[in-house]
Amino acid sequence: MKKPKSTAPDLDALESLIAYRFSDRTLLERAVTHRSWAHEQVAPGQEEEARRLHNEAFEFVGDSVLGLIVADFLFQYYPDVTEGELSRMKHRLVSAPTLAKASGRLKIGEYLRVGHGEEKSGGRNKRALLADVFEAVLAAIFFDGGLTAATDFVHFALGDELEHADPESAAAADYKTMLQERLQASHGVAPHYEVVDTAGPPHRRTFHVEVKWTGGSFLGEGRTIKAAETAAARLALEQMEAESQAAAAD
């Protein structure tokens, strides 16, 4: 597919991809305009004029609208889970990797207007820019069609992620991510998870998973492999925290 020129994005094609038709297309045009392009269009010292062209303010609004829509979806779908579980699921759904992935699926980056330098450095494929433009497009839809239209877009664009969101996966990603970040910072290694035992009948199976790294290991158990991995990572983090507090007390 031939990329549209950065100075004239094909808004007809983009509207088809995002499944929304604008009443005011200037909103969509601004949503896909990066600051690097805007600053190339104005004379030096005209930062205020450039701000009226690019999408950073839209990103701010889109971030808030997205948080509201996702929070409402999770509350309606999981009315009995804790605030912490809701927060972990929401964090994953509104994260930059999730938004960049969705933006990539919709091919929004191909319609992003970027400056020459950003174009040469592959800006339209950068994760941060793809996540930002997703939020900006969401804000444009919100301004044009209101919260109902914005909600429809989020459900369309993040359908797979919303469908597969669950407290267990969110918790697993949370503890496992924290453990990996801590080990990489302190030891320069990543943890490895291995199922070491399975017990019980099929309908009440218990998994035992060991998390290992150079210099340490912990065993966790759970009704699923993900739950057992989460337990092992949580125990490892708790022990590391206890050791840090003991060292600080000494």
C-alpha cells in the first residue's frame, strides 16, 4: 500500500479504517498531525500557532476519555472484583504497548503527518507515537460525536484486549513485570518460570511453578499456571523487599 503524503493524509481511507465518519474533518486532520510537522509549517517563534496545528492537546483529552471508557467497561463486566484488580486491568488496557498495538492494527501510523527528521528516523512506526496518535484520534472522535461515538471506537479498536482482560492475567503481568524489572536492574538477568509439579484431578488441578534466576528461586502454586507464576513472582518480590528493609535497618 502506498503511503499518503504527510502533507495530505487520505482522510477517506483513514475514516474507513477507524470505522467512523467525521462531521468536522479538521478534527481528524489535527489528530494525525505530529508536533514535528506543525513546527515545520510556521515561522520561528510561532510556537502558539504550531500548537493549534498538532495533536498534543488531543492526546491529553484522549487519555482521559480512554480511562473513563475502560473503567466503565471493567466495572460493568467485573462488578465483584476489588479496586486493585480493576486498576491492574485498566493499567494494561490503557498502556502504551496496548495502544500502539491497536494503532498498528488500524494502520493509523501510515496517515500520521510527521516532520522530515521524524520521517527519516521511522517516527510513524515508533511505539510512543503510535500510542499518542491513538489517544488523539479518540479525542477527535469524542469532540465530533460525543462519548457514545468514542465508546464505540474504543470497543472496536480494543475489542480483543477488552475481551481477554481478566484479573488473573493482569495480576500475573503486574507481579511478573515488577520482578523482571527488579532483577534486570540488580542482576542484569531475567527470571525463568518452570512447571515443576501438577497435582489433583482435572477439575481441581493445582500447579506448582518455580521462578528461577542466577542466585535465587521461589516456588508458587495456583489453580492455573498463570496463577502459580504470579504467586512465585509475588513471593520473590516480598522476600527481596524484606531483605532490603533488613539491610536498611542495619
